[in-house]
Amino acid sequence: MVQPFHLAIPVDDLETARAFYGEVIGCEEGRSSEKWVDFNFFGHQLVVHKGMPLGQADTNTVDGEAVPSFHFGVVLDWDDWHSLATKLASLDIEFVIEPGIRFAGQVGEQATMFFLDPAGNALEFKAFKDPSQLFAK
């Protein structure tokens, strides 16, 4: 089993973050205070802290798309990724990069999508049809 990571990010509104990560993304809430909230982010610990959002920085071109240079997310099971993409589209989430396939027909072919949380933090969710290619060259 992979050990869970811990990531803390700033958000400008805790209640909005609670709704987004809890209801939209489906993360279970853990401990909290008036300044921060823990979430079970697909088995990892994500903590949103009341603070100044990071905003968007540079992008890098990856397979023809402008990928935000600062982003985070998880690698999901292929079917779970498709279910989440469908759910987000039904909620009219504005995608930075629409759900699609990157590196089609190449090593590392993957489904990917990028969108922002309400504080402007960029998230990427991806899935590999062949999970053994996660680190393939």
C-alpha cells in the first residue's frame, strides 16, 4: 500500500471549500477548527487553511495543452475517473482542461482533466487504462 501524502493549501473561504471538497468532490471531512479543515482526499490528507489563495502562476505545454505549473490531484481507477468527469460536467464545473485522453496511443496514455477549486487552486485528476504505465518512459 502506498503511504498517504499530506498537503495543506490556502483557501479564502472555509465554508465554500467545505462544500466543494465535501459535496462536489466527495471527500469525507475530518478534524477542523475555525481556521482549517481536514479532508480524506482519496486516502490522503488534504487540509484547507483559511488564508490568501495562491492564484495561478505559469503554465507548461503538455501534449498541446497549457497545464498550470502548480496543481495537485490523484490518479483514480479508470471507471472512477469517468464517473467523476461525468459528475463534474453535470454540475457545470468550468474546466481549465476538459476531460480527455493525453498521449493517445503512446506510453503513458491517460485520461486527465483540470479544474479549479473555488479559491483558484488547480486540481488534476487522471487515470491510466494500464496502471502499470504510471511511471513508464
